[in-house]
Amino acid sequence: MAPNVRVIHHPLVQQKLTYLRDKHTHHREFRKLLSEITALMLFEITEDLPTVEIEIETPLEKTRSTILASHVVLVPVLRAGLGMLDGALDLIPNAKVGHIGLYRDEKTLEPVEYYAKFPSTLDQSVVILLDPMLATGGSSSAAVSILKKHRASQVKCLSLVSAPEGVKKMYQDHPDVPIYTASVDRQLNERGYIVPGLGDAGDRLYGTK
Ligand code: PRP
Ligand code: URA
């Protein structure tokens, strides 16, 4: 296993992944599951966020207690990453949100950028990139390059299903960026789809084809 990847084996994550993979799971349920699994995974990957103590008053007395020390910026990669945003915001409601628009050219499998917009605090924030699929790694690598161009320095990638090829590309291009995933699957097929995978995440999420 590449040193940049951590697989989240939690049983609740793995059960939701099973239902997401199932071709009989339709878009309404798929959307709900993607949101739920994102929240569970985000809980795991934020355990090392720095905290700071503040003074508060309980109904009984003054005490010191901790809150997050860093700003968090969530960045979904359009389209499919949008399906992870609500689950992530449920967990970190104060997070700011950036957006990156990329699609994969069907023939070359190269990512094509069409949109980018970020909060101005990107350089002082922990940035969490949300994209359910890490296939060739072209899209995530391009997304991280865009984030770095906008001065992001602390980036984590949350990807639901990954291919070994994508993990390797990310390690080559961005060895400083950890990848958190629920599974590193067997391989890519000849059309660049992850197998066994879960199909086209955007299509399954939005009912398009
Ligand atoms: C999917 C997925 C990733 C990308 C992964 O997006 O959401 O962004 O493919 O593939 P890669 O690792 O080989 O780059 P897609 O291009 O299908 O766009 P969509 O989300 O708008 O449908
Ligand atoms: N994009 C997807 O949505 N699914 C894959 O398997 C590969 C890229």
C-alpha cells in the first residue's frame, strides 16, 4: 500500500459502501448513502485537526474547553463531489466551501477544468477535497494543483473508491497530500472505470446516463 493512502475500515463505512456499489441502489438512496458515508469518513479523518482552548461558562461555573483551531474549507469537485458536500457540512457546519469544476474527457481521460472559486482564507485553512472517485487520478491531481496555485498548503483528499493507478499518480504528483478512502479496488478497466467500483458516480447520483 502506498504511504499516502489510508483506508477507512470502519464497519459502518464498509456497509454503506456495499449498498453504494450495488447496482440495484437507485439515485435517491444513493444520494442519501453518499452523504452519510461522507460524514462517517470525515469524522475519522479530522481526528488530527488542531484545537484551541477557550473559556466558557456552563450553567454551573466557568471552565475551559476546546474548539477547532483551524478554518476548514471543503472543496467538492463538480459534479459528483457535490453529493458529498451536505454530509460534510452536517459535521462541520462552520466550514467554508470552494468549488472546482472538472470533467474527464471521455476519449483521452484527461481532466478538463471549467470552474474554480475559493474562499480567501484558503492559505490558512485545512482544505478537504471531496471527490467520490479516484480513478486515473487525473482529476484529483489537477484539483490539488489548482488548490496549490491558490496557495492552499494543507490539503487532504477524501475519495470513496480509489484505483491503485490513481493512488500512485497522486503519490507521484502530490506526495504531501494524504488520501482517505473506503477502498482501493482492483484496477481500472479499458474505459478508465474502477472495477469492481460503483459505476459512474455522477450518473448514479443524479439519475443521468
Ligand atoms: C468522475 C469523478 C472524478 C473523476 C475521476 O467525474 O467524479 O472527478 O471522474 O476520474 P479520474 O481519476 O480518472 O480523473 P466525471 O469526469 O465523470 O465528471 P462528473 O462528476 O461531472 O460526472
Ligand atoms: N468516474 C466515475 O464516476 N467512476 C469511475 O469508475 C471512474 C471515474
